[in-house]
Amino acid sequence: MLEIKLFENKNLKGYTLIEGFPGAGLVGPMAASYIIEKLNMEYIGYIDSDLFPPITAIHDGVPMFTARIYADQKNKLLVVLSEFTIPTNAVHALGEELLSFVRKNGISKIVSIGGMPSQQLSNVAYVITSQKDLSEKAIKQGFKPIDEGVIAGVSAVLLTGAAEFNIPMLYILVEVNPEIMDPKYAEIAISALNKLLGISIDLSELDKEAKEVEAKVREILKKAKETHDHYSKAAEATAEPPTYV
């Protein structure tokens, strides 16, 4: 079972949904965390599933779901953020549920943010789109298309479904060294997002705040992994789940 739940009914018609789940270089979580903080976005809901690790995030002493949804009414943006790597057996269900959520709520566009492992890094953002006209527009704006290749994860499910249901979708990819979590990746991704969506997320403080965002994301994912590993080992030996602080 996998469900997307909002704390209260929201009119999300015309919003753009930004997906920033963990992947290569952790570009998505870094960019998503910065956008949420910079726009002071409202925590409006969460995603829950028995396929997810049995963990809870604690922020400022408050227990929170580890997969959350934030909204910014001014820019009509939604950000979906996860503080753990999506398990393989949950990827398809999560992608399908997000597509259903998008269609049911009249959300106008999907944007995924991810990293693309490369030995020669550049400041160029690559874009894969669900529609030919979106691709042509992105190329005119200076973005590089990817004509051949394979993608995986929730973004892949979203992209395939977006093409099937004629939902405009942009998948922003930044070249990364998968062994290094560099805030520069988030800067490239958010700059691309600003240009593609015609919005203005302030990047002036990114250099100053990026290290804090990087450390926060790294620590969250580290704790999530440690907790999940600890729980899994303990569950084999006892019926009582461990507590992690």
C-alpha cells in the first residue's frame, strides 16, 4: 500500500510538481531542500507506505514523515522530498501514485531533478522531456537534450507516464561525480529550473547556505540508512524494534 495524503484539501490546479528524490550526487535532495527553505514553503502533506523503511524524521523536536510534500502558493510550486533512498520495490508504485495525484489535482507540469554520473563535469544542464515541443523550447534556451540512453528510478516512471498521459514534464540532469556531494550541482539545477519555468528562486545566498544544506541532507540520509540497517538487523533477533536518536 502506498498513499499520498494532504493535511487538508488544497486547490493545486495549475501548480508545478518538483520531484527531488535521492540519486546520483544527491542533486535532487540538495536542490529541493534549498528551494523549500528559500521559499519558506508550507508542509502540506506526506507519502506513506509499508514499502518504506520504518523510520521517522525529527526536525526541531517534531516527528515528521520522511517523504513530504511542500507548497508555495505564490509561485504555484509543489516540492516532493524524501529523506531516504526509495526502495526498489516501491519505485513503480510511488511513480504511479504521483502520476495519479498529478492528474487528479490538475497539476500542470512535472519537473524531476537528478544527477548524471560523468568523468568530465560541466556547468551545462541536460533536459529530457515528455513532449517534443518542450524539448525544442529547452534546446532554444541552451539546454542539451539526451537523445539516447537509459534512466531509472521514480523519474523514469514519471517520464514514461507523463508521455502516455500527455502531461508536460521536464527532467533536469546535472553531470556529477557520484562519489562527491557538491553544492554546485544544486546551483546548476536551480538555475535551469528558473530558466525553464520562468521563475526566480534567489541564488545569491546559495554559496553561503549550500554547505549547511549539504551537511543537513547528508546527515539525514546517513541517519536514515543507519536506522534502517539497525532495524533490519534487530528485527532478525527480536520482535522489539530499536530506537534511534
